[in-house]
Amino acid sequence: MSLPADAVAALESFQSVGSWEQRARMLMQWGERLPALADEDKVEANLVQGCESLVWLVGRLQDGHWQFAASSDARMIGGLVALLLARVNGLSAAQLQAIDLPDWFTQLGLSRQLSPSRSNGLNAVLQRMRELSRTQN
């Protein structure tokens, strides 16, 4: 499966840095680039269950392809969610079901930095994306 352009850009930038400090800084920068969600989107219905941090997620289907937007109260999670969005935005519902989350973060060189709680949180975000894509086909 070919990667969306944002995912290719993420891979290239993360694979070009060596140290964890550089990766951590880059992760924060990705989080800061998340477009702000409107206040009306920051409601209980859009809150992802299963995250220790607050993460809101909205998605919409455009011409058979999903576009998601998210926001988090935690900077590190914001960066990880931004990288997840880079990987999934523009995919069809079927492609979304096939995403291998651990593999994506391994490719980025970030898997060792994913604590079990962060990993569970990201899985919860991905599960929520999959639920949205199933209900709005």
C-alpha cells in the first residue's frame, strides 16, 4: 500500500535524525502543527475513550477518502496523534482497517518511546477512526 504524502514526509524527517532528543523535539513540532479543533468539536461525543490524556477526534468522508482532525491536551500525545493522522488521512475505510500501528511507529523510530499507556491511547484513537469509518460508509 502506498503511503500518503504526509506520511512519506514524516518518515523522511524522522529517519533523518539520529538522537532521541531530536526525535522528541520533532514530535513536539508535529503536535504543534495540528490544526486547532473548533470548540464545538471538543465535546464528550468526540472524546476518545481509553486515552489517559484528553484526545478529541472528528472525521469526515470526502469522495470516498477519510479526513480526520484531532486535538490533545498533552504535547507528546499531540505529536503522536499528528503522526497517526499523517498516516491515515486520505485513506478509504478499507485501507483504514488495514493500518498496522506498531509497524508505523517502528518505521518512524519511535516504538521504543511508546509507553504501554501511550500505545493503548493511540490504539484507542485508531479504533475510534475505524468505528467512524464503519458507521459512515
